[in-house]
Amino acid sequence: MKRGIVWFRNDLRITDNEALSRAAEKCDEILPVYIFDNTYLKTERYGSIKFGARRIQFILQSLNDLRSSLGRLGAGFRVEVGKAHEVLEQIAETFEATEIFAQKEAMKEELEQQELVSGLTNCSTHFFHGHSLYHPDDIPFDIQSVPDIFSNFRKKCEKMAEVRPIFGIPQSLKSPEGYGNETPSLQELGFEKKPIHQKAAIHFKGGEREARKRLEHYFWSTENLSTYKYTRNGLLGIDYSSKFSAWLSAGCISPRMIFSEVKNYEKSIKKNSSTYWLLFELIWRDYFRYVGMKYGNELFYPGGIRNEKPFHKTDQRKLHAWKDGETGIPFIDANMKELNQTGFMSNRGRQNVASYLVKDLKQDWRFGAAYFEQELIDYDVTSNWGNWAYVAGVGNDPRENRYFNIISQASRYDEKGEYVKHWLPLLEGIPKEQIHKPWELSGGQKSKYGLHGTVYAKPVFFNSKW
Ligand SMILES: Cc1cc2nc3c(=O)[nH]c(=O)nc-3n(C[C@H](O)[C@H](O)[C@H](O)COP(=O)(O)OP(=O)(O)OC[C@H]3O[C@@H](n4cnc5c(N)ncnc54)[C@H](O)[C@@H]3O)c2cc1C
């Protein structure tokens, strides 16, 4: 009798899950487990904690969905809190398992876990790449020569690499009698429930089934995929972009599954620049992962992978104004309110608030990246830190000193001020020509947004270029 542990990490799905499929092939009984590693659960850095309650809630929902999928196939499921290698060692001992199967991760903390698990003497370990669209063995570069410019990476991959077919769902699974436990609650994990505002663009719900529903909606019911390229810079509503990010981040859906559905869509509905563009964005996601694998911890350095001289200070007043959405710049504040109240922000919003923090407020970019890590439901280590470094000018942007002029960005992408009014309702009634300007309080009062009726915050910074 061969027993193998399937250690679920950021791959909370049963479809296209190589670790699960290989374990099912090789073992008579499997022991699926997810571990909240308490080494990292409450880690704090740059004034923010690693996990926010909304992301934990999303993971818990995903785990419950996974539990029921595994149950349907005949397997039990455990969700544990502890140090990954200790929990795995104990399960192996109790159930006499001799193998561990898991997804390979790319960055420091996950690699540290992996190393400790690989060092276990009572089990052999098998790690599989499942995060990216292109498998690392198929890209036309070894990791150390991944180009520092995205388009050089993309063009060669598109020409020379094939996306692998997906792994199907195992037909049936078996676990030892009585294997399983209950998923802990949010409170048991030490978090307070954080609601999602009713005005949110999307009320993310975790799980593979929810990911499928979203794909079904975005591709097949509405055919929004056909216009994605032209709507993706939107700010308001659920359908301007795919909103796949949170499910991709927890691994409820794989990029290869999306790829294969895009190909089906292109065959049966339409193939155009929009259907291509969704894949283009998934290649961006891959790219940041490969950059993370190439540079490791340098991705988190103040001078980033370019080893730029850090020039930023930290001013708590400015940082807090930015985090709270009280800078006095309506477009920035609306985006930060959306993040704080929903756990999501559009790509256009993310680029602008990141640029404003670094290039206008001149704050250390890592404080912004860490705050996103805390607040985003779709937080993904390499997509987040890679994009932040890019905007901060210490990453992979080939253009020197790219600068987002917040006022012109706001006027272009929120021409009528609808987005700003959605999140800052006190600006209702303000003429659209004025709405994207920074707001000054009369008489230089130091009032914050909302405290004095119709007035708005005094800008913490005013850029004379605007
Ligand atoms: C400062 C900053 C921080 C970011 N942090 C994260 C993060 O923590 N997690 C995250 O998933 N994305 C992050 N992004 C990328 C992007 O903003 C989000 O993936 C996107 O807004 C999610 O919405 P969507 O799924 O509707 O995207 P869509 O436009 O529908 O794109 C489809 C998918 O492509 C991928 N993608 C799109 N744009 C990017 C990009 N620029 N970089 C990497 N992947 C991309 C995502 O997986 C996304 O789900 C960040 C961008 C910036 C500028």
C-alpha cells in the first residue's frame, strides 16, 4: 500500500493540478492537506501585515470548495495551522505516507518551506510547476538569461514555446478511513471579518467552481472577451476586465485552463485582438514570475533588480494620507478607498496610485507594495512586487523615468468623474471640469475628507507640473 501526501499551496483546484494527478497515479491512497504556515501568517513589514482578512476569507472559501471536490472523488482533506514541514512530517508518520507531492513556488519564503520539506527523512518529495502559462522547461531561455525587457521575453516565447495541455480531473481518489478535519474559521486564524462594500466592482468568492462561473460569464454568456482589449482600462463595474486575478492567485484556476478556453472561444465564437490580449496579459504574469525566479530577493531590494540608488524617504504623514485615501487628489483617493473597502483595484488605478506614491510623494515604493500585499484579495508575490518595482523605476521598465501625470490620467480614464464620485460621493454636484483637480480647503483648514460636509482634503502634496 503506497500512501502519498498532496500538499496544496497556491493551487487550490482539482483540474490541471499536476501534483494531485501524479499522486493519484502513483499512490493507492492520498492525504490532501493545506497548511496555514504560522511562521508567515502574521509577519509584518513596512508597516503592513502579510495577510489581510479579505484574502484569508477568500482562501477559506477556496478550501471549502476544494474539500467538497475532493470529497466527491473519494478523498478526505485536512486544513492545518503550523509549520509546514512539521505538519507534513507528522501526517507522514501517523498515516505511514512515503511521498509528498506539491506545487513548486518561486520566492524566498515558499522556497524556504520547500527546502525544509525536502529535508524530511521519512518521505521523498516531488514538486511540480503549475503557476505559469509556459512551463519553465519550455521557455527558450534558461532562468538566468530571461530578458530584462518584457517584449523580448514575450516574442520569443510566443514563437518558440508551446503551452502544455491541461491535466484532467483524476477519476477517483481514496484516503485512509477517517482522514480529514474541519477548516478553521477566520476568527480561529486570528482575523476579524472585513466586509466588502456593496459598491464593489466584484464580490470575489473563492473556489474553483466560482472561477469557472466567472469564466463562463466573461467568455460564453456575455462574450465580453471579444472586446476586452478596448475595455480593460476601465475603472467601474464588473465586466471591463476579466477579474480572474484572485482565482489565479490562489490557484483556483490555472492560466493553462484559461488559455485552452480562449482557444475554444476563438474556434467557436471569434478570434481577434481582444482574445489575443488576454493571453498577452497572462504572459505579463508569467514574465514577473520568471523575473522573480531570476533575481530572487533582489526583487524586494529598495534599488530593485536594477540596483538603483535608493532615493526615497518615508514620511508617515504622507504614507498615511495615501493609504487612507486622503491625499486631496480625488483620483488617487477614490482608488485607495476602493482598495480599502473592497480588496480590489483596477490595473489603471494601481499604476496611478503606485506612481503617485513614488514619483510625487517620493516615498519608498516598498511601503506601497507591502500595503497592497495586505489589502489585495488577488495579491500575488511576483505580480505585485514586479509591477511595483516597474512603476518605481527599479524594475523591468525599459523607459527611463516613466511618469504618470495623475491629473491627465484621471481626465482621460475617468472623463466625467463618474469613478471618483462613486467612491467619493461628497464630490457629487461638483462640475466635471473641476473634479480631477487637487482640492484645497478654504482658509487652509486641516480637515480630512468627509468631516466638513462638502469640503475635500487639503492636498498633502501639490505638483506644480499639473
Ligand atoms: C502596482 C501594481 C500591483 C499589482 N499587484 C498585483 C497582484 O498582487 N496580483 C495580481 O494578480 N496582479 C497585480 N497587478 C496586475 C494587475 O493590475 C491585475 O492583475 C489586474 O488588475 C487584475 O484584474 P483582472 O483580473 O480583471 O485583469 P485582466 O485585465 O482581466 O487581466 C487578466 C489577467 O492577466 C494578468 N495580468 C494582467 N495585467 C497584469 C500585470 N500588469 N502584471 C501581471 N499580471 C497581469 C492577471 O493574472 C489578470 O487576472 C498589479 C499591478 C500594478 C500596477
